[in-house]
Amino acid sequence: MTDQSAPKPLFTVCCLFYGDYPRLVERLLASLATTLPPHCYELRIGTNDVCGEGLSMLNHMIKQWWPTRPRLKIDGDEPYHKYPMMRRLFYALPITTPYVMWFDDDSFIKPSGHHATNAWHERVAKAMEHYEMIGAPYSKRLEGNQLGYIQDQPWYTGKTHRRNASIDFVTGGWWTIHTSALLRHDWPPVELEHNGGDVLLGVLCKEQGYRMGRFTQDLGINCNDSGECSTAPRRGFSQKPLGANYSPNVPVTPPLRRNWLDMLDGKQ
């Protein structure tokens, strides 16, 4: 029997881990377990080429902090790109929470975020009353023919019209967004592989009139071992952002991928 009095989760928290980096696994998952009350979130974990000590640490942390709670864990396959995994995490099971919170594995909640009288997750939820998306804001100019790609998207409304336009966006290492916005636009697009997704999501928000706000309180976003923001070295694959080489006469098709079975841990 379901406890009807239990508070419903506010967040679907999605974490993406890459490679053999046990310290990053421990730092991120420990920050979630010690800061977020169990009732406020559902956890989804994606692993791209996680191996060795990193995999051992991941299994240990799950066993320690989430031994019985339902959670979704999906193992990726080559070439271990970010956005296909993001898409699987979003759509393998329906998301029923109001908000989706994303963590790259080099982001985490700092110990200062654990305040019994000023709960971090409540501050996030409060910010989401005023914005459709929050995180660390940056700006970047479009590259190549990204404008042509943008103009051919179903969410384009004509607000972005210069080829070298400067785009305001929320960096991809950590963000929170209204679930309804993701689902309404089927984000991320199936053809998006690894680079440029945060900028394109910023364009989508501009085109649709979605408000983006700054929220970096007690967060380490894209950090090296020092915990300083924006210091993490780039790891793994890199490519030109989606749309840079766009030609309207050449259809953009999703990459060919193996059909791996999603693994649901903790649920039958």
C-alpha cells in the first residue's frame, strides 16, 4: 500500500559518470546522500565507460546510500557520448517530478549546502518558482552554420537571427529545469552527440521565452580536485558543436547505436 501522506519527490536527479575516476564518483554521490533528503528526489545514474576503481566505488556508494530505494542505472556503449545517455536517462522511464536536476560527474554539492534550517533543495525549488531553468550562466557566439540549424528547429520563433549571435546559456555541468520544458520539446534532440548541447538549450529557452536564472549556491560545477569551479580538465571525446557544419540540403540523422537493454536497479 502506498503512503498517501508521504511528500512527493520534487526532483529527478540525473548523474552522468565517465571513465575510471573514483574520487569524482565518491565526491558527487556523497554530496547527494548527505545533502538531499531521501523524500525529495528520484535518482538516475548513467555510466559511460566506467571501469576499474571507478566502477567499484560506484557500486559501493550505491550499496551504502541507496540499497533499497528505487533508482535507474543505465550503462552506456561506445562511443560514450553525453547526450545519447542524457536522452536515455530522461526517457527510459517517465519522469513524474516537477523538476529535473543534472550533474556531470565533476560537479557536486559542497558541504556548506547542508543546513538543517536552510535546506539546499528548498532553495533550489524556490528559485524554480521564478525561472524555467537555473544554473551557472555563460555566453558564447554561435559557430559555423549553427544559425541555419536553429532556424530549422520546430521550437524556433525568429528571435535569433544573426549568424554570430552571442547566446546566453546555462553551463552543462549542473542545471535544474522544469520537466515540462524538456518533455514539450523532446530534449535533447536525437542527433545531438557530445558538444554544444548547453548552448543550444540556451537558444531554445530564448526562442520559447523561458527564463534562465543564476543559481550557484553551495555548488561546485566542473571542478578539479581542489573543488574550484570551471577547473576540471576535459576528458574523453570532443567534436564541433551540433549545427556548425549544418547544410539544409543534407538531413541531420541520429547516430547509429547498438540497442542495449536498460537496466533498472531496485525495481521489478
